Amino acid sequence: MNIRSLVHKIWYFLWFGVLPLLLAWFTVDVLDRMRVVDEFEPWYVLLLFALLVILIYSARDHLPFWQDRDENSPANRSRRLRTGKSLARRLKKLIKKYQKRLSATARKDLDAALNDLEAAIEDKKDGEINAIANRIEKHIEKHMPFSKRSLFWEYFESIGAAVLIALLLRLFAMEAFKIPSESMVPTLMVGDHIFVNKYHYGLSIPFQNKRIIRFYEPAYGDVIVFAKPSLAEQGLPLTAYYADAIDPNDMAGEDFIKRIIALPGDKVEIRESVVYVNDRPIPRCPAGRALFKSRDYLTADTWMDEELDLWIERHGAHTYTVVEEPFLDNYPAEVVPEGHVFVLGDNRDHSSDSRYWGTVPIDNIKGRASVIWWSNKRPHGFAWDRVGMRIMGSPHLTPAQQRIFDACQSPP
């Protein structure tokens, strides 16, 4: 690739990549700050980016430097040869597909044009390719009008295939979720957009809480997305009552995200904020204080700084952080039913979880949280430092918190 060709590729990338993306990003950020949109959503950026690319492309002939206007330049000669090869492959497929419907005259004309095209490509006579291509198109219109598809149908096929692939991935592989509340702080913040691995535990029947193939069983410390169970799914009568809960059936079927604390058959209990599983405390160490943005629910749209006690717990194969108010909580001993798990939020004093509405049937689990792929900073902006964070990875601590944790792990 020569310098001239490289320069034109760079300009192409700038016009149809960098410029529309920056404009879309800036516009959505301004609309977010003006409260025209609810928040800085990735879908808004992608939609506006696509519209800007279409607009810029429609005016492409008036853009400076984006294309090489010298028809005899190496880049344009190479482009014509690539176009010729693509046309040759297309013509071969059409002849093979409709060979039984072609007359002898049609086959003779098409074969002759194809031979001329392949000879021009072989001899690198790129200047002849446009004329041969026009001849081929006339032959196709004359002898194979039935092969011409409408532009609408071509777009429909392309978009349909993309939608089908996206739907299959969403149903069986990965699904994107947005964190709407502070119940999983500090692991997950409001505004985090995450991918959930839907096949980790197996394959489920779409739109039903029923797993047909199992791979891995739920494990201690897993962060899971699940459909909040109703009393009926928990095998409880409608008259069942949980302390501190107004309606245990409220929000049944909606997506929740929590951490697995106890498995089927386990005895779980909380004594003075320490969680016990089968009468053994989950090991934990203090790590100072955690500062994060919290929604002021009295004014709904404002955010304030909140500081809570930070703890590091080790449960199963996972190490993670939790935050708590500086007072002690208790929860009576309970045995987790077969086929269910007991879940808690990492923000222990601000989470609607198994303490209030009961255990989660394993069939209700949609998948295990995987990675943060987008994150909004509160109240505005973008949290670059959170993008790409593994949710099931090691906790992210400040140097001061790490020193406190190390001292706890290695007492003198």
C-alpha cells in the first residue's frame, strides 16, 4: 500500500467513522445534560451515529480528500479489479442457479461475457472491466429478468439475517442488561450496562423458566440475573407473609440481579451483619470506607455522595466487596429448599432480596453476570474506568483499601 492510498483510507475512516461518532456522542451528552433524554444510553449514540453516516455518505462526492479522483491511481485500479472479481463470482452463481431456465442463446451470451471478464482480470486490464460489467448487466436484464431482486428485498434479507442472529444470541448466548438500582454497589453501579452469560448454567426454553440442558450448577458467590419469583413459583401459599415486605408478589417476573449466598439444602443465617452458611461464617475483612454516588429519592433526579463501611468477603471460589450501614443486622436461620438458591445484594442494607421475598428457583436464573461493556457516570458523563471490568473478577480497591485488606489477611 502506497502513501497516497493510505491517506485516502485515513480520510475515509475519519469521514465515516470518527466524525459521526464524535458528533453522536457529543449530541447525546448535551441532550442528557438538558434532560431531553432520560440518560446517556448507548442505543441513542448508535442510532444517531447510523443516521449521521447515512447523511455524510449521501454527500460523499462533495467531501474533500475522502476518495482518490485519479482513475489511474493504484488504489482505483485495484478497486476495479476487486469489483470485477465480485461480478464474476455473482454471474457464475446466477448461471448455475438458473441454468435450466436459460436458452442456448442466453447461455452463449453470458458465457462469452464471463470469459471476457475473467480474461480482463487475469491480464489486469482494469480499464476494460467497466465496459464488460455494463454488457453483463444488459445480458442479465435481457435473459434473466427473473433473477433481479428489488432493493427493498435485498435490504430486507440483510436486515432480517442480522436481526435473526441477534435474537438467537440474545435468547441462548449473551444478553445485555442495565443496572437500575444501588442494590449491588460497589460491584455494580447505577448506570452500568452488563453482558450476562445465558449459557453458563445451560440452555433454557425461550420465554419460559425451564432449563432443558444443564452445564454448570449455581455456585457460591455467583452474580446472577433472574426473574423474581412469585409465591406460587416458590411453592408457597398466597397467604404467605414475610416480615418487612408489603407484597411478596410485587414485581414478580421482573429481572433482578443479586449474589448467590446459599445453595439448595444449606442453612443460612445472619448474626450481627455476619452471614453464616451451615453455621460457618463467610470470611470477611474490613477495607475502610467506600464513597459512591447515591440517588436522593426525596428529589428523585439529584445525586449525592454516600459513604458506607466496605467489607471484603470470600465465599466459594469468589472474593468480592460489600457495603453496609454502621449498625448490626440479623436474619433468622432458614434452610434453602431443594431447587432454590438464597441471594443477597452487595449493598446489604439497601437491597430487596431473599431476606424479604424468599428464595429463587434455579429455573428462574437467566444467566451469570459477565462484564461491564458500558457505564454512565452519575449524574452525567461516561465512566471510562469501568468499561471492560469483569464482574466475577477480583474486587477493585484503592491503594489505601488494599493495605487495610492485606493487613487483615496477614495479621502480625
